[in-house]
Amino acid sequence: MDQQSIFSKTGKGMLEASGKTSVLPRATRKILSEIDGKSTVSELLKKFPALGGGKLELALAQMQKEGFLRERISAEPAAMPVRPQASAPRPIKDGDDLDFTASGVFSESDLARAREDAARDLARKQKEEADRKLREAAEIQARREAQAKAAAFAEMQAKARALAEATARAKAEAEATAKAEAEAQARREAEEIARKEAEAREAKERALREIEELRRQLEEKRKAREETERKAKQEAERIAREAEEKARREAEEQARHEAEEQAKREAEEKARREAEEKARREAEEKARREAEEQARHEAEEQAKREAEEKARREAE
């Protein structure tokens, strides 16, 4: 590409410039609308002076790469005028680079292909956006579920710790109370024995009875303490089992949900492949019918020309 290069729109470019598709940015589409198959790069630069320094050439090269433009010719330096010579029209061959913008010829098949290209690009972008949103939603849901599980587990641990601490405090208080009571009772008994030696036997027996009663009370308190500890342990085990069962159910639900999502994605992928295969078969069938119609039309034209030529020779 140089300053004398001339570009023309392709079928895809015609659709974009006419507004039937909107793939390009607005600024790039404005450049595309000025492509007329006659203006050189230097002439286009006069219309877009802000795109100097190679920016215009870069935009043209990008549109050419994406199929919106084709480079026609590079204008030659000014020379002596050349008198035009009449010549017979050259038959159109496969592969000719036709200038649709200059000649006004733009077939329905070109428009259809350009529309299909634009539709496929739009569908691909929409599918990518939908897949991205689906992945983000799944990630957000997974994070929320993980946070909920962690909060529930932390709450369960806090309750278990609180219960264990309460049990330990109750045990310590009961032991301290029992010890203090025993010490006080022993002091009173010793003082009573020392003070009433005459009543030593009676005091001793009374002391024995009191000690026995104290032992009984201590034994009852011990049993009560052990019963409290046993119940606390059972409650802690029950809470742990419930938490474990809840975690297991949540894990199973998560696995089922993931399996359903996987099956859904596979079904969507299968449907997409079937739709693409159906579209491909329909396009091939349409192309075959068009080719047969074209061949029939050309055969009729050839027969007509041969008949006219034969009639002319016979007339001569």
C-alpha cells in the first residue's frame, strides 16, 4: 500500500457502510463510507487530516484484513493522455476482482454471504458473552456456598467451645465448693473435738456420721458432675454429627447441581452442532440449486446464440 493506492468496498463492506451490520467502530465505519473505488489514499487523507502519521493506512489495512475492503490499483504518476480505444467487453472469469461500487453490480449471493458472515460474528460474540456470564454466575454461587459452609462450621465450633468451657467452669466450681466445704467442716469438727474432750466419743461418732454424710454428698456431687459431663459430651457429639451430615448433604447437592449443569452444557453444545450442520447442509443445497440454475441459464443462452448464428448464416 502507498499513497496512490485505491480501495473499493467488498460485499461485507457494502453491508457495513449501509448500516445493515454494525461490526466496526463508528470512526472506522466513517472512513469505510468514504471509500468509493476512485479516491487514492492521499485523497482520503485530505478528508481525514487527523489520521496522519500512518493512522489512516493502519485503519485501511485492518479493514482489508477483515474483508471489508479490497485494494484495486495503485495510481500511476501523471503522463500524456491516452486516447481510449473501443474494445469488446471481456467475458467475466472466475477469480476476477470485480469493483461492485463502480459498476453497481452486487449479487444476492454476495449479500447473503456477507449477511451470514456478519450474523455468525454476532452469534459468536453473543455466545461468548453468555458463556462468560454463566461462568461468572457459577463462580459467584460457588463462593457464596463456600462462605455459607464456612460460617456454619465456624458457628458450630464456637458453640462446641462455649459448651466445653461452661462444663469446665462448672466442674471447677463444684470441686472448689466441695473442697472449701470439706475444709471448713474438718476445722469445725477438730475444734469441736478439742473443745469437748468429755464428749469425744459422741463427738467422734457425730463426726463420723457427718463425714459419712459429707462423703455421700461428695459422691452425689461427683455423680452429678459426671452426668453433666456425659450429657455435655453427648451434646457435642450430636452437634458434630449433625454438622457432618449437613456438610455431606450440601456436598451431594453441589455434585448433583454440577452434574445437571454439565448435562445442560452438553445438550446445548449438541444442539448448536446440529444447528450448524443443518445450516451447512442448507447452504450447500442452496449453492447446488443456484449452480444448477446458472448452468441451465447458460445452456439456454448458448443454445439461443447458436440458433441465432445458424439463422443468420442461413439468411446470408
